[in-house]
Amino acid sequence: MFKPKLMVRAVALTFLLPLAAQANDSEEMEKLRAELQEMKQSYEGRIKSLETRLQQTETVAGDAAKTAESAAVQASARPTASNAFNPDISLILSGTYANRSQDSDYHITGFQAGGEIGPGSRSFSLGESELGVYANVDHYFYGGLNLALAPDNSVGVEEAFIQTTALPYGLTLKAGRFFSGIGYLNEQHAHTWDFVDNPLAYQAFLGNQYGDDGLQLKWLAPTDIFLEVGAEVGRGRIADTEGRDKNGSSATSLFAHVGGDVGVSNSWRAGLSYLQVSPENRESNDLDASNTFVTNSFTGKSKVWIADAVWKWAPNGNGTNTSVKVQGEYLHRSEDGTLNTDDYSASQSGWYVQGVYKFLQEWRTALRYDHLDAGTVNYGLNTAGLADTNYNPQRISWMLDYNPSEFSRVRLQLSRDESRQGVTDNQVFIQYQMSLGAHGAHKY
Amino acid sequence: MKKCIQIISLFLLIMAAQAANAAINVFACEPEWGALAKDLGGDKVNVFTATNALQDVHHIEAKPSLVSQLRKADLLACTGSELEIGWLPVLMRQANNAKLQAGKPGNFEAAHYVKMLEIPSRLDRADGDVHPGGNPHIQTDPRNIAKVGEALAQRLAEIDAANATFYQDRHKDFAQRWQLAMKRWETQAAPLKGVAIVVQHKGFPYLEDWLGLNEIATLEPKPGVEPTSSHLSEVLTQLQSQPAKMVIRAAYNSDRPSQWLSEKAKIPAVALPFTVGGSERAKDLFSLFDDTVQRLLDGAK
């Protein structure tokens, strides 16, 4: 662009100019002036065009940098991999060591419980490991599977459900096998419990935890206060029974939960639930009048009411170092049907209350008290073998756990279990629970 | 029957009241995005901020009140980069608000609009609480606020098309004021360039990148892991050969580890607001950075 010859001439001219002026040759001067003027104009034009071009180049370069940056942002925000569509997989590894002063012939005196209940076997055991696979199915559905791997090498399908994510009016429909929304603890997986075991009332009335094959419809109210109402129908797989092979459903439940905040440090939730289920051949361990170990079988109608409440506190809502959680539930069950071969009816209740205190970032301690009320039981003609003892079982438990991160936990639990009349079982549990894979998010 | 009608009419009334209130409901996961939404949306938005500056956003209780707020939200404004992974997914599944699902205009993740720092080259939980998408504490660099502000204004205009020009005008005004303020902060903070600091949690890479601060140690042995006494003494030893001007923590962090180091190493412990509401003075985004720069300058004296 720049012509060196022209440049030289211009520079030379600039220096020569004073000399030329001295020469005072007006004609020559005029000529020179004209030439200079011409050159000046030509250079000004060139410089101007150069400036414009420079500006254009700068703009383009800036745009390129911007594009590059936004590309980098895109790339960093969305890592791509061939397995990017794989669902979230989480594995919970759990193991327990148990030391108990009594044998494992567990039953709850006076309560026809059913299901896999009790403190489990002594010494080392695998505990319950869980494998969970969850993901959005598409823009309408979310689905998941949770397998429970039991110490006896059996695999159980704890949950396998799909649920809607895009229904209007705050509605959610869930289908498949899932933990019922009744009560507070019922929906929570074992690895989120604050103790090694579930409350006695859950063991006595819900076979530890009630999960069923069925449908659930929930409605979340459009209010500032949390209000959720739900209804479920199912086949009635309560307490390890198969559920009924018949048209329609054998279990119905209704529940409502309300919740909210009090200031920035407190939050709460309370609920009321009702479950009606018709178990068939629900087997429960018991001791008969002659102190012989027997297995009873119940077929009939079972109605359970649950009232639950939980309150949580953390200074400014920051639970990193300090928090308190207090929860309690009351369960009432009335049953009518046949036990073994004769008529049976019962109206019984139970409750528990527990508090968890987190006193350091990695440490928590908790205390729980369980109580069951024998209520009224009519054994009918079974009275010959089964006596109404009017015994009220109870249990007190204390635990301390250490959580090096949100993915690992080691726990010590001491319990004094008086589920059996005249027998006190002093229990020591040491448990670990580790979570691998996808980052879990815990329910309230 | 009469009661039934009463209840139904009550619900209809509630719904009608909701419909009458036409402003856009914004659910902001963190105070900085709540403040930004207010700056950009003015009286056209109702902003609910789910957390406060004294809470650790990695660990938030999935409270029932948050479910109710999510249900009625039109726009979810969060940091993303898995900062909220421990609580937001479970809330979203309970609220089941179709407008807020990933990929919908109602789901806004600030981390998508800025250049992420500290993207881990390997993912292993043994390295502590690492975020695959990069360090999520992007709000400590005002240049990021500017970028997110532009994107959020666009998003508001997309969701509430009737008021699109309103949001664009407000953003133009905000962006101008923000550029001026940034120039001021950068001039004020010039002496901080190259200053050596110790941080409690790895929460400040963006601030360091902006002001040219030099982070030489962290009090947490690994991100999210509580400082141990052995690690603290290692840091103290390191400071003897490589001195730092101050030790920095966020308002929500426990003050014990940085106080300990402050006393032993005779350097000031500086609590930064970290987000809006993190100090008396940090009432909005502007005063957040006024206060942050001031506290750093005081610490470096």
C-alpha cells in the first residue's frame, strides 16, 4: 500500500522545504507547493482508508473473540459424552454389625405385625444395599427403579415407577411400584433414616414400610403455604403379602400434608393419612399361651390412621454446623377378619417421637422413644392358644453418627428393646452407609 | 354440601386472585439472581429468593415452603453447574411445574452464560465436592453479572413478550450504570493486583481472576471438607515462607478456621458478603461490590 518511493520523496521534500523557501524562486515554490498539496491530499485519503480498514479488522477480531468465548462457555457448560443420556445411577452400600442380648425369635407381643420386621440377625451382615436408576423419560415423564439387595442374596424391587412431570393444575400422577405417601417416614428410603431401624409403630402396623403396586394422584395447592393432597389405589401388597388377585383395587389411601416456615430458621410439615387395605394370609410371628413359637395368618380388613409432624431448626437456616430436627407420628390400626381359622378383631395404636441434633459439621446424635398401646383385641376362638396380654411394648434408642462427607456415614446405635413381654433386648449396632454415583437429593 | 360449595368457592377465589396478579413470578435460587431479576424486571416481576447469604447454597433443606413457591413460578433463575444439585431436583419433582423443566424458557441457569473456571480435569469424589461444570461461584466477578444480566433480560422478554421493550430498556439502563460502577471498582481495587490471599472455601476464583488476587492456599483441605487442624498448621507453615496479606471467607462460612489462622499468622481475617445480604452494607448488587472492594482494600492495608 505504502509506496516507499513516494515516502522518500515526501520526507525529502519536508527537509528541503526551508531551503527551497530560502531560494525564493517563486515559480519553483509554487510548483513545489502544488506538488506537496497533492501529496498531502493523497496521503490523507490513504490514511483515512487505512483507519477505516483497521477499524473493520478490529470489529471482526472482536466478534471472533466473542464467538470463541461463547463457544468456550457453551463447551464448558454442556460436556458431551456418548453416555450423556444414561440415567442417574446411585448405589448405596450398607453394612451392619449387631450385638444383642436376646436371640432372633423376634415378635411384638400382642401385635399381629407381618412383614420383615425386627432388628435383623446378629454379628456382621450386609445390611440393605440399594441400587437406584433414575431419569427423565421424556418431556412428560420421569421414571426410576430402586432395587434392594438383601443379605440373603435376594434382590427385591423396592420401587419401579413412572411419574408425570408436566400435568397442569399442580397435579402429579405416579404409576408402578412405589412407597406410599402416607405418614412422614413411609416414603423415605432406608439410607435416609436417622436410625438403623424404623419405629416400632411402623413395624407393627405397616410391616416396616408400605410400598404397593398401583396409582397415585397428588395435587399441590397454588398457595403460599404448602398444601398437598393425595390419593392412591393399589393391589394391597402390605407386610410381605402378595396383594389380591381380583379386579379393581384392594388398597386405598388418602393423605394430606401442610407445611411452611416460621421465620428464616424454622420449618415444619404436618400431615394426616388414612389407609384401608385387605391383606390375605399376612403371616406374623407370635408366642402362644404355652410359650411355643407360632406363625399366625390374618385375612381381612385393616384400617390405619396416621398423624405426623416434623419440625426443623437451623440458625439462619444454615444447617452446615448446627441443626435440630424433631419428628413424631401416631398410628392407629383397627382390623377385622380371621386369624388362622377363627374370627379376629383389634383396635391398637402406637407412636414414636425422636429428635436429631447436629452439633458439628460431621457429627449428629439422636434419641428416639417408641411406644405401642395394646388397645383392645378380640381373638375369638383363638383365645385357647393366644392370650390377650394387655402388654404395651416400648423401646428407647440413642444414636451417634459421623458423616465425613454427604456421601458417607458411620453410625453407632444403642437400643433397649422391650417388644417382647418379659424380655429386654439390649442392642448395639454399628453401621456404615455409603453412597456412590449420582448425587442424591434428600426429601424434607 | 353447603360446606363443599364454600370450599370450592374459596379455591376459585384463590385462583382468581392469582390470575389477577399478572406479574411474572421469579424463583431465584440465590440472592444475587433475585437482586438482578428485581433490577431488570422492576414492578413487572415478583421475586422469591429461596436462600439467603448466611446459608450454604450447596446444602439447603428441601423445605415445603420452597415447593409451594416453585409451583407458582414462571421463571427459575439459578446458578446451575450443579450448585443446587443437593436440593433443587427433589423440589422440582414435588412441584412438577411444567414451565420450569430443563430446556424450557422458564429454566434459566446463569452458569451457561459465563466462562467457567476450575473445570476439573478428572471427576472423583475423593477430590471433595467438585463440580463437573466448573466452579459455580460465578457471582463474585461483576463482569459475569453483566453477562448474566444481558441473558436474563432477554429471557424475561421471551417469557413476558408483552413487556419485552420494558425489560430491554431497563437492561440498557442497568448495563450502563454497571459499566460505570465496574470502572470505579477497578480503579479503586488497582492496589489489590497480585496481592497474596488465603481463602477458606474455594469460592473466589472469579473474584481473583477479576482483581488479579493471588490465592496461595485454602483452609479446606478439599472443597466442602471441614478444615482439619493438621491442614491448618500446614497452611500456617506455608505462610512463613510465602506470606499472605489476608485470609478470606464468605459470610456463610464458620468464622473459626479463618480466625485461628488470622491470630496465628497475624494477618487480618476478611469476611466478604459473597452475595446480596451478606453484610449490612451489601443491600443490592452495586453495594455488594462496593462493600467487597472496600473490605479487601481494608484487609490489604
